[in-house]
Amino acid sequence: AQTVTQSQPEMSVQEAETVTLSCTYDTSESNYYLFWYKQPPSRQMILVIRQEAYKQQNATENRFSVNFQKAAKSFSLKISDSQLGDTAMYFCAFMNPTNIQGAQKLVFGQGTRLTINP
Amino acid sequence: EAQVTQNPRYLITVTGKKLTVTCSQNMNHEYMSWYRQDPGLGLRQIYYSMNVEVTDKGDVPEGYKVSRKEKRNFPLILESPSPNQTSLYFCASSLGSTYNEQFFGPGTRLTVL
């Protein structure tokens, strides 16, 4: 079974700083997808960025980028020029498309609570 | 507006009193799923459905039931709730093909006394 680990329960940075959230995962599959979700105080789950394992290029979405290290099974999220609105819980998630259930099942990490201070 | 809705958003109940949390999506999605979120554990899948009348267990199905009689609706049923089912529950839906984004509902905070 796949597992996802986020080793940083909480992080705190000043506004405008850059912050990196860590995520590692365990799988024997070669084809899979990785995601970062944001959960603000409203509790809504918001997709931030996603990465396909067969793509070597790291995904980017505006101020959000990932560092995908397939061999190390690492998938970190970098937030540049952090803003107060980035304050949220962040979840790393894994999806294995090679079986019917896995094709749509997200396996989540424990989450990292990020606080951006003014 | 494309969305997943859940009701109720908050619920406080007592042990053993049957309850249903409704989930509805207006995107004609085939795949729907229920997750529970607990501190330190992230979100874990309870049940999923690939289409009408097709449901299966996720990772933590004990104490829960689901049904999929219509494509848009996927209710979560707790026949005899217990305090260990106190949690934040999310319904999600997607088109069902690989890599399609899953859309989450707003969550239901359930407390079982």
C-alpha cells in the first residue's frame, strides 16, 4: 500500500518569504500522480498543483512550484513571495492509476499547518 | 456553478442515533468518494462509487454505509454512530478518468457524544 509522509506538522514564516513544505511517499509503482492541496480555515479543499510521475519537468503554478525527485520519492512544495492568504493546512496526496480503485483514490499525508505572519 | 454540496455542514448527535450526510454534485461526474479527516492522519477514504449502483469499500469503511441510486447523489449513512466517528467528512467527485481533478464538497463536521 502506498503511504505519504509529511514530516513538518507546523511551519511559520514572514510575509514575502519563501517556504518549502516537505513530502515523501512510498510506492512500487512507476506511473502515478502527486498533488498538493490547500485547506484554508474555511475547510475547503483546494487543488494547488499536480505532478505526473512520468514528467521530469517540475510543475509550477504562479508562486507555487514543486521539486519532484522520483528516485528519492520526494515531492516538496515551494511557495515564493508568501502572502497572508497562503495561511492554511497543506496536504500532499498520491494517486495510483493502475487499478480501478487507485485510479481515483487519493492517499493523503498528515498535513502541514502553515502560518504566514505579517 | 459547478459544485459538490454536502448537508448538513455541522451535526452534533448522540451514540446510536442513525444519521445520513447527503452529497450531491451537478457536474455529471461518474466517480464519487467519501473521506474522513482526523488530526495527524490526513484524509482517508471511506467508500467510493464508480457509477450508479457500483460502490466499494475504501480504507476505513467500518461503521459506514453508502448508496448510489442516482448519478448525482452519494449519501453517507451511519446506522449506529459512535464517538470514534467524530470527524470532518468530505465528499468528492470526478469524471472518473485517470488524472481528472477531484472536486471536494465543503465538509461536514460531525460530533458524536
